[in-house]
Amino acid sequence: MHTLEIRDLHVALTESPDKPIVKGFSLTIKTGEVHAIMGPNGTGKSTLSKAIAGHPDYAITSGDVLIDGKSILEMEPDERARAGLFLAFQYPSEIPGVSIANFLRAAVQARLAEGEELDATGYYKKLYSKMDLLKIDRKFTSRSVNEGFSGGEKKRCEILQMAMLEPTFALMDETDSGLDIDALKIVAEGVSAMRGDKLGVMLITHYQRLLDHIVPDFVHVMYDGRIVKSGDKSLAFELEAKGYDWVKNELVTA
Amino acid sequence: MADTDTLPPADDTAVNPVGGIDQAVGNFQYDVNYEFDAGTGLTEDTVRYISSVKKEAPWILEFRLKALQTFLDKPMPTHWATKDLENIDFSKIRYYLSQGQKPKRTWDEVPDDIKQTFERLGIPEQERKFLAGVEAQFDSEAAYSNIKDIVAKQGVIFCNSTEALREHPEIFKKFFGKVIPTGDNKFSALNSAVFSGGSFIYVPPGVKVAQPLQAYFRINAENFGQFERTLIIADEGSEVVYMEGCTAPKFSTSTLHSAVVELVALKGAKIQYITVQNWANNVFNLVTKRGVAHEDAEIKWIDCNIGSRLTMKYPGVVLKGKRARGEVISIALANDGQHQDTGAKMIHAADDTTSVIVAKSISVGQGRSTYRGQVHIPKHLKGCKNNTECDALLINTNSRTDTYPAITVRGDTHAVQHEASVSKVSEEQIFYMQQRGLTEAQAMSLAVNGFVNDLVRQFPMEYSVELKRLIDLEMEGSVG
């Protein structure tokens, strides 16, 4: 079992470090668990995931992030990735001229020891089996990464990468945004298929509907930069019924 | 005489973790005993010396001497080109070096130290393939040449230009200096005065040369200018692909490379000329390349420029016959201290002619890339088409790119399209790739390879692999 521990994390934009966005976020995720983070827009959900992944635009002003008790904050983004951290982007970048197959190949190669060569046959075999699992057409991987993709294709591309790179912890940032219901189902099925005791998931979402398809073990409500309420999946239903104002009001009266 | 250039061979310790390639690959030199050496500096005597060593016919000496005068009379083109040209010290350059060898016919006859040099070019598997059909140039003279039987059986002449002048003067003389006249520019004049080596190819009517003809060559002496002269004639309805690639050792003082390449595609013929070059960053690479495409003929230049201190090269096609087609595909990568001043020329001179230019440049660090394009479609013609696309990628904030497209179109039945773009690899892109486990340098390399990918695909397989390696090597140390 592995753990990802986020300890009293404070995050601000690198260019304005005195304006905190994430304000004392704490959470421990174990492999085998799926944690849903819900909350209204502008509450710091995306900032949290990017800061954990090491995006240069965000500065961690205090607190710590540890994998199996070891802080990852001094690590470069690529070292964090190779340590088992995967971020499924809300808005994935386009990489013109680089096919998905070649991109993933480079990413897999980067995980091998120096001097070790990737087994191309094995790689493609695995790639195709993951594509079958996610019901992705074979032609898809010859397209340039995210270039001219629809919202659904971009998210599917993220899930495929996740399936290939087999992270220990996946931070999924609004993976459901911009998806129609069919695409949502496919993505959810993919995540569910990867679910297991080797993977811990932090699922960031604005809406409850994704949680119909990926049933979380824990639901946390994030508001104003930290977790204000935690519970099981019933909390998601409650939120859906009562709206985020319910949490706000509860905070005020508390 | 024994002129021992005493730079020791570089050791083998530097290994590129990305491509698994020896980084010092362009950095070595072997002792070569130069039997013929024209000394440094350029005078009439130098030209006479070269001509006599080569046992040339009187008309060639006359041609050379006239060219020398043209060279001396012409000013440096610094009114439009970079002032860096003024830093070339013509008195310090050696204009002729030769081992005095006859081009070799079989690999066994090639001296071991030369084999070793080829080995270190880092393309062993490819070597095996092209050894049978290659004309590889070692310094001024071809040290190795072996015309593959099948090519000769088809009646194709493939040899170095010195040999061609001796053995095939009637064909040579008919086309030599006709596409690029001596006085075209200062450096074509220089080449005409002191040329040595280079390839001569003649493809008879209707012959389609199945495998590409290749020439690998290197500069291997300090302060030594290489002035090869290549002439390719594709007779009616024939087809040929020619590939040249160069990697030069790195030296502390400037080296001048000034080639002239002339192509003639007669009616319905097709010529494809492919270049991948990786000059050391002290080389002035000032090359004139042009082809004439007759009726229904097609000339395509595929050109990749990496390295050198200054490269000035604008492959051109004169579209002389109806429905002729010209194409230039070019990739340039300028790193710190390098200036790639490249582009294309398309001169439309007949109805219904088509030209295509696709140029992509990458500027790294303080590297500077310049695109210069000239497209000329005169008023009396009908139905001409040109499509120009030039894209520049800037890697660092201090990188530089300039674009100077000159398109002159007169008449009202032509179609011309011009697109240009400048882009930068974004921080967001790099972060995205890093999040997948690639280092910043690997991410940058991948982004650059992606940028040129559609053009790299037009290179033959083994070249595109080599090109990718070269780009990876160039991108190392560009970030952080």
C-alpha cells in the first residue's frame, strides 16, 4: 500500500504569493481509494492539483506533500511524474506534430533505467490492449496529441495516457467537464477498470453526475481553499440536492 | 609532404543519454598525409596549381582564371546580407588538399583510417547499405567511390567531377556553369575558380534510378575550404534521387565551405536532391544551388541545415518548360552563435508552372534564423501557381527569426498563396510533457521534433532518424 499525504497545504500564484488560493488543505489518500473533491468554481480545486504536480505558476507557501512519507516538493514535475503521480488535465495542451503513440512511447521510455531500451513490440501490444479497453479506435494514436481534438477526445486521450503509464496516484481535474453523456460513460468505465489496490484517485469534479459512474469511497467538499466537509458518497447526493449554498450557509452558522 | 594536423582524436566518454549517441561525434580528426596541398591564400598561382595537379584541359584552367577575376571584382553582398561575411579571411584558407588518391572502387581498398572516420560518423548500419553505391568524399577528393553495377548497367554515370571532366568532357561542358553562371554571386565565382570534388551524375533518357545515390563527405583539415562542384543531368523522362550529408569536425578557426550545385531536368525528368548537414559551428557555409526544370519536369530540393557559423543557401528552380514543377522543403536550426540564412528561389519562365516552398526554422538560445524567399512570375505567362509557407519556432526569449519573402507576380491568371507563422514552445506545453515523465530537455526536443515532423517525413527513413538525433543533440542544454 502507498500513501499520498497532503499536509496543511497553502498555495498562491507564483507572481502574487501574498494572495493565497489554497488555504490549509489536508488529505491522505491510500492506494485502493477514490476520493472525490467537490466544490464551487474558484475554490482552488484546480490550483491544488497543479501545485501538487509542480506547475511553475503556483507556489506552495507552506505545508507539504508526501508520497510514502517522503516530501516531493523539491522534485521537478517530471520526477514527481516518474514517482507515480499523474495529473489528468482539465485543459490538456496540444503538441503539434507529435503522435499520441510516439508521445506515450517517449513517456514510457523516460521511466526506464538509463541505457535500457523500450521493447517496441511489448509497448504496442500493451497500447492496443488499453485502447481496446477504452474503446478507442486504432487510428486515434497516430493523431497529434490533442491537436484539433474535441473535448471528449482530449479527455479520452488523458485516460489512455493514464492507463499506459499506470500511476500510483491520479489527480483527475474536472475530467467530466465538456463531455456528453456517452463520452462521460466511456471515461468513467475506463477509470473504473483501472481502479484497484494499486491506484489511489483524487477526483475533482463540479457535478455529482460523474460520481454516478465512478462511485467514490470518500467525498470531500472544498470551499475557500480547504476541505470543509467530508463524508461518503451520500454527501454527493446531499450536495446535488441542496446546492453549494447549503455548505456556505452551514459554514456561516457554524 | 606530411602535414600532420595534431588535434588528438576525442575520447569516447561523452555519451548522450537521450539518443545513446556519442556527443563528441563531430569532434574528432585523424592524421591524414596530404600529398597535394595548395598552401594558404588565393592567387592566380593557386588556381594554376590546382588545375595542373588535376591535369585539366586548357579550357578548364581558362574558366577558373576568369572566375578568379570575377570573384576578386565582386564586392561582398553585405548591402543585404550579414556583415559577418567580412570576417572571412581569404588569405588564411587552403584552397586545395588531396591525398592524391584515385577514387576507390571497392571497400577493401579504402585505407583503414578513412574507414575509421566513416565509422565515427555514427551511421554504421546505413554505411553497409550505401557502400556499394556511394560516392563518399574525403576532403577534396573522393576517397572512396563505388558505382553500383546496376546503376552503371543502366547507363548512369556517377563519379566525381574531376573524373567527369576527364572522361565525359562533352556532356560536362554542355551543362557546366549554365544553370549557375560564374558571376551569379561572389561565392559561385570563388567556387568556379577553385572547385574540386563533388559529384557528376548523368541519367540517360527514360532511366529510373531505383536507389538513391549518396555521397557522404567531411572536412578534415583546419582552415580548409571545401569547394565541391556538383552537376546532375536527368535526361528526358528519367528519375534520380541524390542525397548528400555532411558532418564536419569542430575546429577553432573558421572554415569556409562554398559549393555550387547545378541540376538539369530535361523534358519530363524528375530530380530530388536531399541534403542533411551538420557543420561545425565555425564553418561559413555559402552555397549556391539551382536547377532548371524543362517541360513537365520536376525538381525537388529537400534541405536540412544544422550547425555552421553562417549558412547562406537558397535552393532555386528555374521553371523553364511548360507545366514544370519546383519544390523546396527546408528545415533550419540555429543555435547559439549560429545564423541560418536560408530560403528558396522560384523563377517561373513558362506557362502553367507550379512552385511550392515550405520552410521551417528553429532558433535556439541566441541563434538566429532568417528566411529569404524569392518568387518571380512575369506578366506574359499564364496559369502559374506558387504556394509558400514559412514557419518559425522560437525556443528561448533571446532567440531571433526574420522573414523576408519577396513575391513578384504580374498578370491575372496566376494563383499565389503565402503563409507565415512564428510560434514559441509554451510553458504549458512543457509542463504537460513533464507531467508525463519527460525531462524539460526531452520535452523541448519532442516539441521541436513535432514542429518539423511533417517535413522530416519527406526525408528517407535513415535520414529522418539521423535528423531526429541531430535535433536531440542540438536541443540539449537549451533549457534550464
